[in-house]
Amino acid sequence: MTFKGPDQQRLFVGGSWVEPDGGHYPVIDPATEETVGGAPEASRDQVDAACAAAREAFGPWSRTAPEERAAVLARAADIIHGHLGPYAALAQAETGATTGTARGMQVGVGAARFRRYARVEPAEWAIPPQINEAGGGTSHALKAGGAGRAGVMGALAVRQPVGVVTCITSYNNPWANPAGKIAPALAMGNTVVVKPAPQDPLSVYRMAEALEAAGAPAGVVNVVSGRSAEIGEAAVSSPDVDMVSFTGSTAVGRRIAEACGRDMKRQLMELGGKGAALVLDDADLGSAVAGIGTTFSFYSGQICTAPTRVLAQRGVYDRLVEQLAAYAGRLKVGDPREAATVVGPVISAEHRDRVESYVETGRKEGAVVVAGGERPPYERGFYVAPTLLADCTNDMRVAREEIFGPVVCVIPFDDEEEGIALANDTEYGLIDYVWSGDVARAFRVARRLRAGGVGVNTVGRNMEAPFGGFKQSGVGRDVGSYALHAYSEVQALVWPG
């Protein structure tokens, strides 16, 4: 279906706003099912043109002084912050996020990430000199210069930009996720082609407008969207692209990794998760319930870092289930624009059906639905009730597969060793959690979990700490200075002392 209406977005290619070859499709508000606007459907030729524009812009941009690149990012942050109200309203309409989430965690975090990478950091590190003793024959170069002569070799490690980066972003946060890719990539001197999620691409075009107004040269930032898988495939496979940064499902990540492997393209993959929350028998249950309960409310559970798989030691199992069920039952589900709403809709009717099918699968597998499980009684909107599944086992599909909705399953365990084994018995490894009143015990357990991050008595994050996953949850690390490493190559410069 092609969308016809006044609010038809154009593509951003090579510094120009161009009409899409494939027309427009409607972006749907998941709370009201009304049309937000028309998103552009790019053709493969237009994706190729975006990649070529990024390649042409790379040379001049990569040679631009880091301070000048940082100034562009700082101005973009100011522009985004200055448009917080309308940008948040659009993000809310596209994603169904609550007002607080749209303003603070979507647009607010997006602006903060541009501000973060407007800070210039050193891109060179001195390496301790190496003394090559006479006759040591430590290198081919030393031999070529005259075998048997002693020498001191100095070295410098230098971060260099990778080149053109394709950024494929997730639908759950159309501001923070793209900003977390674009800002460090540009700071390092790369140029980008952004392929936003088809469900909510309009916010990413507002980000491109902010960067254009901030003085980003033509071709440095390009945005192409579309529902066709061919759009993403073209943005990955283009010979002008040197790296792919992807946030999304593990299944799609595998296909992208295969394509990157054929051409040895660099990749940064932030994929699925099935976060284990170990609640030990000496835990503060109030803290654990509040943390685990964010799965129900934060993005309506549509977040890969959610503690969706709760492992509760027998001594606290019954109380934890009771308190989690009560917590879920108190949450206001409904219109995300209303101040009292805590849980908004999921992104689409198709995704609602998927989440509901998992709940039904859990019932059939023997899980007990102690909260939720029924569709909220609204005529419009893609709502899912916060749902708690108790008496689960770790081999159930609801415990092994990422549901990406407001659904939590609880699994009992007897002792610490069993809890650690259950936590690690998964193909995922993004972020796990441990709750214990004994901090030393909590840290001991945390170090044994095979996950890229572990929250100890918290679901909060330090935004300078490395972020990424073990196993099927991804490849590489970003956030803070780690993102600058992720979007760079390291070059060694060596000279005789």
C-alpha cells in the first residue's frame, strides 16, 4: 500500500532531500492505529547512491580536525534539545512510548549521546620502546637493516576511521539507538548510511535534519528507509561500505554477519537477549521486584536488556512470585499520552500476536499464568497486559527464546551452583542481573555469568561502561570510549630510536 497524504517524508541522500522511487508507506501509531505520516520506500539504486555519497564525503570529513567534527555534534545536540517537545511527540506517535520515556529516554538520551561525542578524546597512544638486542633477530625489518645490530624501536598506536558505516537501527528507540551509532562514528571521522527500522523511521529523518542544520557536510550523513528487506541488504552489501553496525534480532544479525564475512567488512552487532535475573535467598525482594518489574513497563518489554528470565532461589520463590504478580497487577495499561499510564502498546498488531502466542505456548508447556495473560479491553491499539509466568523450567520456549514484550517467566532453583548453571544455560549473553544482600557474594556470582554485562542489585546502567554481548547476543562493544574504538581501526606506527 502506498501512503497518500500531506506528511510524506523524503530520503536524505548526499545532502539532498529526494523523492523515494518506491513511493511512501504509512507509519502507524500503535496506540491509536492512526497514520502518523508517510515513510519513504527507497529503491536499491537510491541506497547505492547514498553509499556512494558517503564514500565521496569520507575523505574530506576524515581529514577534518576532530574539534570541528565535535562542534557539529555539539550543535546537533543543541538543536535536538531545542526541539524536545515536537520530537518527543513524534517518537511517541511512532513507537507508543509513554510521555516520560519519549522525552527522557528517547529524545533526551539521543541529545545526550551527541553531546557525549562532542568531547574530543586522544586518538594516539605511545607504546613502551622495545630494545632489540644485537643478534636477536626479532623482526624481518631489523634483519633487513643489518643483522646483528642493536636498536631501540619506538611505536605509536593510532586510531583511524574505518570508512563508510552502514547503521541499521532498532524500532524500540528511534533516537537513542541511532544516536549511539551515528555520533561516535562521525566523531571518529567516518561517514554513515542510516537504515532505520521500518516501523518508526520518521524520527531518524528529524535527526538528519538536525545534523544538516548543525553543519554536517553533504554526504556525511545519509538516511534511506523502506519495508523491503532489499533495502537493508543493499546497504550492507554495497562495495562502498566498510562496516556495518546493527541492532536487532540474532536471526537477522547472522545474515548480516554472513554478508560482511564475504567482504571482510567490520561489524558491530548488538543482538537479542534473554537476561537472567538471579534472586538469591538473602536478596532485598523490594529492590528485585522493582528492577524486574521494568520488563513490564520500560518500552512495554521491547528491550533486549530486560530481566525476562527470573531465577529465584527456593527460599524466596513464593514471596517473589506473589510480589511480582501484585506489582504487575498495579500497572496502568493504556494510552501512553495519559500521565497515569505506565505500560503503553507494543509496536504492531503482528508483534502483539507474537507476544500473545508465546504466553499461550507457556500455558501449554506447563507454566502458570499468575498475572496478565489476557488482552486489555481496548477497541484500538496494540496492547498486551503485563504477564507473569510462574513454575517455569529452563527448557521451555518462553524461557529460551526472546519474546520482546511485557512477559516475565520465573524458574526456581535450589543452590547457588544450580542458579549459575541455569543462568548460563542459554544461547544469549547480553545482560544478566544478581540480587543478594551480600555484595561480595553477588559479585562472586556475577563474575561467573557468561554475559557482556551484569547488574548487581540494579537494572541501571553506567553509560560509560562497555555494552555488548557474549554468545548469540552480539559481537563487539560500544558506549562511552568503547564506541570510539568500535568505529575505528588501530594503526601502528613504528620507527627506530
